[in-house]
Amino acid sequence: MPAPIRLRELIRTIRTARTQAEEREMIQKECAAIRSSFREEDNTYRCRNVAKLLYMHMLGYPAHFGQLECLKLIASQKFTDKRIGYLGAMLLLDERQDVHLLMTNCIKNDLNHSTQYVQGLALCTLGCMGSSEMCRDLAGEVEKLLKTSNSYLRKKVTLCAVHVIRKVPELMEMFLPATKNLLSEKNHGVLHTSVVLLTEMCERSPDMLAHFRKLVPQLVRILKNLIMSGYSPEHDVSGISDPFLQVRILRLLRILGKGDDDSSEAMNDILAQVATNTETSKNVGNAILYETVLTIMDIKSESGLRVLAINILGRFLLNNDKNIRYVALTSLLKTVQTDHNAVQRHRSTIVDCLKDLDVSIKRRAMELSFALVNGNNIRGMMKELLYFLDSCDPEFKADCASGVFLAAEKYAPSKRWHIDTIMRVLTTAGSYVRDDSVPNLIQLITNSVEMHAYTVQRLYKALLDDISQQPLVQVASWCIGEYGDLLVSGQCEEEEPIQVTEDEVLDVLEGLLVSNLSTPVTRGYALTAIMKLSTRFTSVNRIKKVVSIYGSSIDVELQQRAVEYNALFKKYDHMRNGFHLSLLMIINFRFFVVLSSFKMVQVCLSCLCVVPILQANDLLDLLGGNDVVPVIQNTVSTKPASAGGELLDLLGDLSLSGIPPMTAYNKNGLKIDFTFERANPNPNIAVITIHASNSTEADMTDFVFQAAVPKTFQLQLLSPSSNVVPALNQGTVTQVIRVLNPQKQQLRMRIKLTYTHKGSAVQDLAEVNNFPPQSWQ
Amino acid sequence: MRFLLLFSRQGKLRLQKWFTPLTDREKKKVIRDMMMLVLARPARSCNFLQWRDLKIVYKRWYASLYFCAGLEDHDNELLALEVLHRYVELLDKYFGNVCELDIIFNFEKAYFILDEFLMEGEILETSKVAVGVSLEEADTLQEGEAKEAWRPLSAGAC
């Protein structure tokens, strides 16, 4: 069998392949040759074959059949074989495969080899890919080797020990004795790896950390020597002596000084020295300064030193080198929470970085800018950030928009400014705004009561320009549905009101429904808005038509909505206003924005309709008039009913408007007083609380109060406080009635009372006409 | 440091060193992502970018070869640039005016050099001279074996 081709030859050949297929063919051919060579157990060329296999592996081809061959190479006596074998092991094997455990014995032997380079190979492999089991088996060997005076080996063993600790932290203790005189080394390699080992131990164990704090003076001394020493050709990098070691020591000092006053004090001087004396013309000097700044910020340094550190970062921000600017922004981001004022001083430079051409820098600058926004600088900062939003790459827009909303919510100087800012974001980056912002924005707009007219006008105008940005369209539709009446009545105070007719508004909304640009969610918003306008606009027929068309829409969600709305028109026409009312009330609470408006209808319908319609009909018969509308009485505290009660409490704006109370009924010892309140914001609603008291000697139990009002009114009765009116005026039963009186007609009410008194059932009817004018005007 | 990759502008991998255990699949994903991110960067960008929870440092040398390292949060990025630079210097010293082809044809040597400089993601030796000396001595050991075997193998038994 001819000798297998050499590695370089193979590489050359493969590189001549012009297509992937050609390359694959060559590789397959060679792999076959290698496989047969392996089968022949040829020791001479095994090394060459494995090397070729490693090359092919790097190109992306499978090479697992070479794994055992690597092990054989490792077991060979030749250094050449071992070198390739160990490399192969590191590339082809990993700790997940059991095969790697077969290496353990070889490594153990090689750790004790007479040639330091063989030992080095074993240490390197163990340190690179030793699994936990291997580390456990060989930790003893490693610990033994730590005592060697051979600096070549020492540095390798030390990092190997670091690996063992990372894999099996419990073994950390056994390396403790070896750390005794770790820092008295002269050899930089050993010193560096020793510092790494100490750092690893201190990071993992608070006990170790406390134990090694005593090394601070020694570390300071070493660092000082490095800085003060003259030129050392072996370790020099651009005029700085061993920057790698300097940085590593600074990092260890950071860990040792954190939270400890004494240590921090001991390192103050050297940190100041490094911070002021390090040459900053090259990257290497700045790397050291960077590490120094991080250390100063993390330990308990004195304030002068901290200011120095932040100023260094400020200077970094102005550096021509992009990398340094980037690093400065990253560090400032870390310190902005703790040293906010100091970082604020560099705000203008940071904001300038928003205009940097580099993407990484822009991102960091944006994050930092948002962190710096506060009540004082909100206007200026927002201008810059909005400008950034306009001009930045799409990858930033979503995050920037979210950031703007958050900042605006926290620090908005005025409601008008807040709405304007939101409008700006929606119109410039409207398609990048996150979906969850839409309900939040709706909530916000709802709460800015005095801005409703202004908001709906601006949103309407924005819709006329552009209907492609879905979040904008959704918010706008919602607003129009809610405040469409303000829009057509031209009530805007903040700016010139526009003239818009109901038909124009409906045109726009219908346009959204049919447009290809609208997503299904947006269509849902548009349909609901149209529906809501049926209680605010007069062109109800048009709306009815639109709604009924969508009753057969292909989109299931839309169809469902349309059908439900249709039902409202047909069966519960009287309740459309109530629908409006309830929505308005409940809007003030988050659960509306969590539920879509569609679900809201379901809740309304279910609470208002799942009703004992029977009861209402009874009342109708009893009261014998068609001008009386059946009333829904909530005797069960279903969720919406109690929501209503809470609403009442939480609305909070109820002002006792000074309407005098009245006695509605007083017979047979049962007295019912009415007290009045006006609900804000809707002045068409009168809230009446009945107070039933019993002056007889016996309790009135099973007390039920019912009421009916003429057709032009809407009435809602909430749950009574109890069903027992205690005797001798010892307490009252209260119940709340809400009356909607949009046409401001004179309030009349028929009431029916039933209760059990002294064992017998009592029932009475009465008419209440003596409502004070203020309660319905 | 979590990993160090060398790849060409055409997306060919030249060296991969992993300092944490990953499956083959995970490694392939990292390589793919790194190539995609780094090769897409405009010419005069800064050398750092954020990827998942790692800081990525990259630099282009020899016109077409990218050196790319994945750092953990506590690693110093500016120093990482110096580490990459040092590796390039070591390669240069060993091969004499190194170019990409040297690394292609002598990839195993590139690994040997790396293994004398870094281990477990940390710097093993901060002196250029010391690394050079170890490599020379190890190579001499190899050559000695080759001579003994009386085979016309050049330095580098392959």
C-alpha cells in the first residue's frame, strides 16, 4: 500500500476543487483511504492520517471515526504523535462522549512524563476539555504538580487548577496550601496565572476572599513595580510593561476591595497613580485605564477618585477611537444608577453619540440617554430622542419607541406635551411600536380627560394622512369611537378645531375596514368604534348597515363582533346607551384595556342580560304601562355588579352636589329616604341611594326594593346592603340606584316593596314624584 | 474568553478554539452567527458588538482573515484586542511574515502556538519571547524524532 499522501498535499489538492461537489468527492476518497489505513493499524502514518482528518473536520466533514485513533496517538511514545493526538482529542472529543474517559490514564502518565513538553500537552488537554470525572480523578496529580519550580510547567498547572475548580468547585480547598507563596514569583507567566487562580478562588468563595485580602499590599507593590520599572523588552507593549498582568491585578484588586474599607483604602494611591500616569495614546494604555475605572467604581473609593474615574470616561467619550467611545458608554451605563449626577455632567456628549455612524455606539448611547432622562431635562432629551427615532435604523425603532413612552409617562411636564409626544412617535415610528403599547396608550388618553377633544382631532388628522401604521390606526379608531362626538362638534380648545361631519368620520372608519393595509385586529377596533358611534352620532342607520354587512364577514372575530352588535341593535336597543355608560365607567379601569373591547361587550351583555327577564316582565304587568321599561335588578352580586359598586367607590369624583334628600315612602313603619349624588364625569347620571329604616318593634326580613322608570330613562339597581331592615331604627338597608337621564326629563319612579313582617308577607306599591328638580336637571 | 474563531472573508473557518463545552450543533450555530454578524459589519465600525450575553470582539488582519473572540461580561474588551494582536504577532514571528495561506497549510501549528499562549480562556504567558522559546524547543523535539526514524519527514511529521 503506497504511503498516504501528506497533509500539505491534501490541502493543496482540496483547494483546487472548483465546486462543493468536487470537494466532497475528494474528501470521501481520502476518508476511505484513511479508514483502510486505520484498519491496518499502521503506526507510522497514523499521525499523518489523523492530521488530515482534522483538516477535513475543520471544513465541516464528519471525522468521528478518528476518535479512537487520537487515543492511540496519545498513547504513543513519540512526541510528534502525542502532539497531534492531543490536538485531535481537543477537537474531536468532548466531555459528553464516554470515549474521552479513556484518555484519563494516558493523561495521568503524561503528567508525570520526564519531558516537560509532554507534561505540557497533557496539562493543556486536561485544562481544555477535562470533564468533571476526569478532573476528580486527576486533581491530586494537578495539586502535586503545583509545587514544581519549573516555571514552564507551573503556569500550565495553575490554569489547569483553575479549570478543575470551575468544573468541580468542591475541590477548591485542596489547592489552598499551594497558594501560600503564589505572588512571590518573578516569572510573569507564573505570576499572571497565579493571579487568575486567586481571582477564581475569591470569586467563588467568600471565605477565600476574606483569606486573600491580606495579599492586597503585595499586589499593590507588584503593580507599582510594573508601572515604575524601566523598559523591559520581554514584556513591553507600546511602552507599557506587561499590560496583561496589570489588568489582571487590577481586576483582582477590584474583587478584594469591594465592600471592604481597609482594602479599598490600601489601593487608593496606586489606582490614582495608574489613572493619572498611564499613557493614553494607544489602545493598550486605554485598556488599563478602562480596567482601573471599573475597579475605582466598584470598590469603596473616596469621592475624589470616583470623580476622576467618571472624568476619564468622559474623556473616552471624546476619543477618536470608536472602540474607546463604545467602552465608555458601556461603563457609564453601568455606573449611571450609582453616580447619576456625575454621569449627567456628560449628558450632552452622550446625546451627541446618538448621531454617531457606528451602530454599536448608537445603541449604547440610546440606552444611556434613556437612563439619564429626568424631570429637569425631559423636554430637551425628548427632542433629541425623537429626532433619533426619526432617523435611526429600523432595528432601533421598537426599543426607542418603548423607551420614549416610558420616559414620557414618568416625566411628562404636561398632558398636552405627553399627548403630542405620543402622537409624534405613532406617526413617525408607528409600525414599530410594540403591540402592548396600544392598550397603555388608550389608558393614558382616557385619563387625560381635558385633552380628549385635542387628541381625537389630532389622531383623526393623522389617519387622513396615513393608515398603514397599525398601532396608530388602532389607537385612533378607539379614540374616534369614544370621542367622536367631540370631533364632529368641533370642541377643540388646544388648537383650531376642524370641521368634520359624521359621514366623513364614518367614511374614514369604513375605509379602515376595507383597506388591505389593516390587520384583523385593526379591523376589530374599527368595527367597534363604528358601533360605539351609534350612541354618539345621529346617522344610526348607516352604522346599522355597516354592522349587519360584517355579520357575514369571513373573519371570524369580525363576524362575531358584528353579530353581537347587531343583536344590540335589535333586541337591546334601549341598552345601547347603557352600553355606552358602562363602557365609559369601566374604561377607567385596567381590566378594560386587558380585555379587548369585544370581550367588554360580552361582559356587558352577560351581566346586563343574563337576567331574570321574568322579573322585569312581572313588574311590567303589575305596573301596567307601556311607558315603563323593564328594569334589570341585580340581586346576585355577579362580578360586574360588584364592579359597579366598586366603580362607584373608586370613581371618587362623586361630589355631593348639595341636592337635598327626600323621603320617597313612609308607611306602616317603613321609611325610605333618597339621597342624591351626581356622577362625574357624566352629568346625565344621577346616583340615588335609598335608605330604608324600620320604626316598628319587629324586624322586616326578606326585604326587596324594586323600581321602574319611564322609557326615556335608564335605571340600574345595585345590590342592597342587606335584606333585613332592623327594628326600632337600629340600622338602615341601603341600596344604590343609578339613573341615566339624557333627555333631562322630569324624574318619576314607581317602587314596589316586599318584605316579611311579624310572620306575614307584606307588599306595597308607590309612585315617587317628588324628586327635587336638581336631581334631574 | 469563551471561544476564539478565525475565518476568512468568504466564510471559511480556519481555526476554532472553544473554552467551554458545547455540542457540535451549538458550535456550528455560534460559528454561523459569528460569521453572519462580523462579515456584515461596515468597514470602519467599532470592533465590538453584543451577541446574546456575550461581548464579541473581532479584528481583521491580512486583508481577508477575521479573528473573532467571545468574551464574558467581566472580560476587558480593549485588552481582548491586545490579546488578538499578541496572537497575530506570535504567528508572525513563527512563520515569518505570516499570511492566511500559512495558517491554512499549517493549521496544526496555529493551534500549537495558540496553546502556548492561551489556556482555559486565560493568558498563559505574557512574554512573546517565552512563547517563542517553548515552540522552538517543542519543534526541535519533533525534528529529533523524525531524524531518528530515518524517514524523509519534514518538521511537522505530516
